[in-house]
Amino acid sequence: MRLRNRMKLEFLSRPENVSLARVAVATFATEVDFNLSDLEEIKVAVSEAVSNAIVHGYEGKPTGTVLLTATLYQNELEIVIEDRGRGIADLARALQPGTSSDPERMGLGFVFMKSFMDEVDVWSEAGQGTRVKLVKTLPGELRAQNLAES
Amino acid sequence: MSLEVQKQHDTLIVRVCGEFDLRAADYCRRDIDQKLKTQGAKHILFNLGGVTFIDSSGLGVILGRYRKVTENGGKVAISNVPPRVTRILELSGITRLIPVYANESLALKELA
Ligand SMILES: Nc1ncnc2c1ncn2[C@@H]1O[C@H](COP(=O)(O)OP(=O)(O)OP(=O)(O)O)[C@@H](O)[C@H]1O
Ligand SMILES: [Mg+2]
């Protein structure tokens, strides 16, 4: 997979940084001709993963560090969101639609990430932290063009 | 994001503008709950016309108010959904619980 571009963003676990993260990724992704609804979907997925890091990983404490890496490959955009928070003890359960450890929440974050991205991978260990990888395949036309060029 | 809250008869009309995400959620939840109490409204109408972005945190505020209001015999409605919000609203399952109307007056007619 040929690497085309990469950016890294490190920020504190403050709610205002959720919008920073999604706008940064959307801006990074404009280099590729994603259509508007693709960009909207990417923004929601990033928002969900970053919000989870803040709300669950760091339990709302604003002093944690969230690391976001966005990489543009020949035919896909990959976004990795990491926290060093409390981690997820039962990952299989957490990934079930409608499951939340917070009675005020609906358990939609992973549902949206999975619906809006082509690939979602989660690594987590209790007490260690969580890493979420989100992949969006580039629009078909452009992918074919890139393959032809390579 | 900004909230405009107005009471009309028994209904609290909540007009949401801007990005309805984690940052906005806490403030909105508190503001709506407080106004619900002080203004003695029974129903809530969420006008989402000005929403430029929404995720599970914003949807959680709507669903949380739905639970609260319906427990007290009230109703909740949503109006003026922008095209970019339609899909996520449907995917969330909220539209199976809360009726969606094209505009405020249609929604208010149903809530009355
Ligand atoms: N970064 C994280 N650190 C620790 N726990 C997490 C993390 N991300 C997710 N979880 C756990 O996984 C569960 C499911 O996450 P998901 O985003 O699907 O739902 P939610 O955040 O609870 O609700 P919603 O996203 O609808 O507000 C969470 O309730 C939480 O227990
Ligand atoms: Mg979540």
C-alpha cells in the first residue's frame, strides 16, 4: 500500500477537541475526492471514537491525552484514535449495538462507526487504554485511477 | 452551537443550531431540563433546522428528554430535519420512537 500522506494530532481529552479532531480529519481528507456524504460519515465516525476516548476512556477527566493519526494510502484513508484510559474489559459486549456502560447513553457510537466506515478494528485492554482503527475506501473512480498510475 | 427555547401552550420548542456534539450535549441537557421545570411545559418539540452536525451525544440528549417527558405523560416531536441529519436519525432508531414533521406548525398541531 503506497503511502500518500499522513498527519498526527495530539490533544487533551476536552469536549471542545472533538470538533477539532473531526474538522482536521475532514480537511486532511479533502485532498481526495470523497463526496460530501462520505466526508460527513467520516466526521461522525471520528467524532464517535474521540468522544468515547474522552467520556469512557478518561471518564470525563480533561487531562488525558488523545492521539489521532490519519494516513492516506493509495486506495484508502485510515484513521487511528488512541487513548491511555481505563480500557474495555469486555470488548465483545461493548461492540454489541445498543450496549452502553452509561445509562444516559444509547450505545450508538460503534454502530455509527461500523455503518459509516468500511472497516472498524478495536484493540483494548482494561487499565491500558483503547485504540480504534477506522478505514474508508477511497471513491471507486479515484481508486481505479491510482491503481493505473502505480 | 446555540439553543433557542420558547414555550408555546404546553410545549417547549427547542431550536438547535450548529454542531450538536459532546461539547454541546451537557449544556443542552441542563438548559432544557431546567426550562422544562421552570416553565412547566409538558411536551417538547425539537426543531433541528439549524443543525450542521449531530452524533450520538446530541441524539442522546433528544432520547434522554424523550424518556423523561414520556414518563410524565408528555409527548416529543422533531421537526425541520436537514437532509444531512436524516440518515443518522433513522439509523439511530429514534424515528421509530419520535414522530418527525416537516415544520413546527404541523408538529404543534399533533402535540396539542
Ligand atoms: N475509548 C474507550 N475507553 C473505554 N471504554 C470504551 C471506549 N470506547 C467505548 N467504550 C465502551 O464501549 C461502550 C460502547 O461504546 P459506544 O460508543 O458504542 O456507546 P456509548 O458511548 O456508551 O453510547 P453513545 O455512543 O451512543 O453515546 C461504552 O459504553 C463503553 O463502555
Ligand atoms: Mg460512544
